[in-house]
Amino acid sequence: MKTNAFNRVKDQVGFCGIWCGSCVVGNGTLKELTARYEKVIRDYDLEHWVPKTFNFNEFLNGLKTIKATPLCAGCRKGGGWDTCPMRGCVVKKRITGCAEC
């Protein structure tokens, strides 16, 4: 999964100048690590190790949400953070990226 995700973004650079191949949301790393982390947690039955005040089910739901987050297509292709101030600035100024300022 990570290789396919990486190949989708490896040649992209965001408005801010970040190389999309290095971004964990776009290159598949976040999904891969979250799935591995969840497996370790379940394999070691860590629910029984945490304090009683810790909401383990809520924690697992958080991991599930992260795993369900779509891979970022890159901000120039409609992905990324919708309200990114850098994207808004670049679009407003009609420049290629932050480096032009």
C-alpha cells in the first residue's frame, strides 16, 4: 500500500514547498503505521494494561478514524488541508508557491 501511495505523490510539491513524497498523509506511512500500532496493541491485549480511567474503545475508534482517512492527493490535485493558509495565500497572489514571496 505504501509503495503505491508513494508513487502517486513522489513527483509533487505542495504550494508551501513541501515534497509530497515526504508527507506521511500522502505517502501512506500514517495508514501503515497506524495499522501496525493497532495490531501490536491488540496482540499484547493492552486494554488490560491501561488505567481504568483510559477510554480504550475511544482510543481504538481514533485509530480506526486515522486508518479511514483518505490518502492525500497533494494540494495541487485537490488534496491537503482545505483551509491551509499557505494554499489560500498562494492562490490569492496567483503565484506558484511560497518561495516566490
